[in-house]
Amino acid sequence: MRICCVVHKQVLFNGCRESDDHGNFNSWDRTPILHRSNDVNGTLAWSPADSIISQNLIINSYGASHGIDHDDGSMF
């Protein structure tokens, strides 16, 4: 697993007050990294690193619509 961001055991609130269509954490527009793939040859590949978000308290009381925003389908 290639990791770019870890948010663990944090309290996040009102992180995006300029817009109501985002959240405290945006995972979109992740920069790809060069890595060896899991195939037999260990071929070099470009892909975004994983973000780990676990055991957090996320509060959006300012009108944001998401706690975690996956704009580009990065949840897949």
C-alpha cells in the first residue's frame, strides 16, 4: 500500500467555510506516485497513493454537505 495521507483519532470541524459543497477532508486531485506494481515483473506504474482516514470525529455544523469529500471518485 502506498500512503499519502493519514488522519487518525482527530477532531475535525468546520474545515471548509467558503463553500457548502465540500467537507473537512477532500481526497480529490491526488497526485500520482511512481511505484512498482504487484504484478510478477514489478512493472513501474503511476497511480495515486491511498489516504487512510479512521477513528475521527468529523463535525460539519457550518453548512458543509460532506464530512469527507470524494470529488473525483477517489473512494473507488
